[in-house]
Amino acid sequence: MGHALMENRHGLFIDSRVSEANGTAERDMAQAMVSDVPGRHRITVGGDKNFDTKGFVAGLQELNATPHVAQNTSHRRSAIDGRTTRHPGYAVSQRIRKRIEA
């Protein structure tokens, strides 16, 4: 399975990895790529509903990253809270994150 990390502001490709396709490969590789981003500044990480899990959100917060992942509210409670979704940057991240799939 191939994975890519893109910088949202300019649409620049930052990192890529290959892993075994399993149920958690996307989340595992995303955390690994985010942990390798240089610098100590806080970053935001966009993603689809697959990334809305308590473990992934907590892992990003430990890495000083704000998870801007789509909320998965179908038959369960989202790991993303209102403090994150109320900011204008969250809506921007949700719009721009679709570029990586193009």
C-alpha cells in the first residue's frame, strides 16, 4: 500500500512510504510520517473518516500535531471534539485535504 504526505498550503509533496496493506496501515504510516516532519512547530493533519479513531487522534496530539480529520459519527462518537471543528482552519483543511487524492 502506498502512502503520501502533502503540505496543504502550497500542495507540495513531502513524504511517501510503502507498507503492508492491513486495517491500520494508513494510520500507522501517517503517524510515522508526521513524527519525521522537521521542526518543533505545531502542524495540522487532515484526513478522511478512517483516521477518526481515539488512538490516532491521541497519537497526533503527542506529536504536537492537531488532527483535522473528517468526523465519523455514523453509529459512534467521533474522536474529534468541538474545540477542533469550530475553528475556521478545520473547514479549510477538510476542503484542501482532497487534493492528495487527485
